[in-house]
Amino acid sequence: MTTTSSIPNVPINLLALTEPEMVSFIRAQGWPGYRATQILRWLYQRRARTIADMTDLSLRDRATLAESARITRATGCTVLQSQDGTRKLLLRLDDGMTIEAVLIPDDERLTLCVSTQVGCMLDCGFCLTGTMGLKRNLKPHEIIDQVLAAQDRLNAGERITNLVFMGMGEPLANVDALEAAVACLTNKSWGLGWSPRRITVSTAGLASRLKHVAALGVNLAISLNATTDAQRRDLMPAASELASLRSLLAACRRYPLALNRRLTFEYVLLAGVNDLPSDAQRLATLLRNIRCKVNLIPFNEFPGSRFRRPHDRDILQFQTALRHAGIDAFVRKSRGRDVLGACGQLGEPPGRPDPIALTLIESRC
């Protein structure tokens, strides 16, 4: 992020400024320092879309600000409504690319799944996003805008209770933007005031960068999905090159967990591939002496995939085997599958239908 541009007279996007950059920008206008906090509150807490909305600035100051700055958010947003209440947000960025975020209702919880990249640098075979390749990293304000856009579309009485960085992309491959976004999300003075305990960052196994998650104070989830290195190479080729199972689990054992927290391991169950009793036994052995829980995710099918969803009987047997080994294992509900909003379904499958034809609710930013 930067406060200057090599192109003359291009307005600064206020959302793209960090707090120190905002302070510098305000000082350059000859304004008092507290004006930076005022503007940041308008951006994040009140979700202002125009400088004219900032009514505690004088008309003259708003006019001055509008000469050199703007508020740039996603240029379009389509909401796809699933039959189970899940809502998938398709956000169109300045450069025409599209990212996806998902609002997932579950009893008293309403979780927002957030993306960090357009596409993904990894090539996990069970994930539609991985088939896209990496288009580019998201900027911090593009990550935060997903939260702001979701808040704009909440129904009366709704409140997002949890944030998970489990959407498109590998969060730790875009760690600088992730850190900047979390700083805005958790700031209580002018930001969104989120508790780090209600934020989870998921990684496919960038072991060397787990320390960045620890520094943020948020929850950590590791997408494991394999019990041998050969299996991991088949399912997650790029991730397996970055870290073997042994080195990844060693990093997990070194992870500085608070006494009242535990790691989450995510395990996508693929019929006849990694859902056998022998897989469950090996998984229990791998996780021995790690304070953790396991979220089992039955594969969510998408066009062109070679994998299939396991039978419910096999899913239950796998969960039971882990529990008998003393590991808390939970089967994650698949939500939003009819709009390709479930885990592993975000992205652009070949022959994807026009999202407008799928939607029951459409809105424009």
C-alpha cells in the first residue's frame, strides 16, 4: 500500500491506506491528527461509500478531501442464495476479476468465509479453486471489503459471529496482506473490533509461516487430508513440496498454543482414497500428543473432479475410529452445495453457468 502514485491526479483510495499511512496523508493536508481516526471510523465502522457521507467533517473539508481521495470498493456484487440459507457473494474487483465469500448460517452462528487470493497458488486436487491457478494476491482492502460487503447485506437481527480465512487462495501465501487485514478487523478504536478468538486462518501446510498466525493471536486450522507423504503428493502436490507431513506436524507441535486453545486439523474425506480404516488409524497416530480437534469434511463434488463423496456409513466409521483413539472429531455440515458455495467449491468450473441464472437474490454494489 502506498499514499502516492506515479500517475498524476489519480485519487488515493482511502481504504488502501494503513493507519500510519492515513496519519501521514492527513498531516499532508495540514489537518489535526485526530482526523485520521475520524476517517478510519467512517470507512470501517460506518462502512461509508463516499466522502460526502462523512458528516462530522465540514463541507469544506469534505470537498478538499474529495479532490485527492476516494473510497473504492468492489464494483459489483451478486448474491447467490442456497436452499439451506447459505449466501455466496461474488465480488467484482476493479480489474474485472471476481472473488467469492460465503455467509454460512449454523444455529446461533453466522460464519463468513473470506478469500485471500484470486485463484490459488496451490493445486489441491479436491479443491475447485486450485484448478484456476493463481491469478493474483488480494490487497488488504480487498480482503476487508468482503466483510464490509457481507455486513451490508445482512438481514435485520443478523450478526456475523465468526470469520474464517478458508475461501479462495492460500492465506499464508499472501501473509503481508493477511496481517494488514487482520489488524483492521481487530482494531477496537476505529476498526471492526473483532476478537481474534473468533477469527480462524486455514493453511494447506506452509509450515515455515505458522509463526505469523501465532503472532496474530487468531485460531489456526491445518488442511491435512493425507496420512502418508505419497498420498499427500497425489492429493496436494504443491503443498507436499513445501512441507512433508513430518515437518508440518513438527511445526504444529512447536506451535505456541494458549492453554485454553487447540489446533484444528481439516481432513477432506474422498471415497476410496483417504477414508479407509487404515487411514483413520494412521491419522490418529500422526496427531498423537497434539492438543487438537479434527474437522472431517466429506468431499463436495464439482464438475470435472476425479473424486467422489464417501458414503455416510464410511464417514461415520472414520469419525468413530478417531474418537476411539481419543481425538475429538466432528463432521462438518456441507452448506451451499447447490450454488457451489461449500468447502472446496469456490472458483470457476469449466462450463460454469451464468451466476445470474442461478441466483434467487441479486444485488448490486
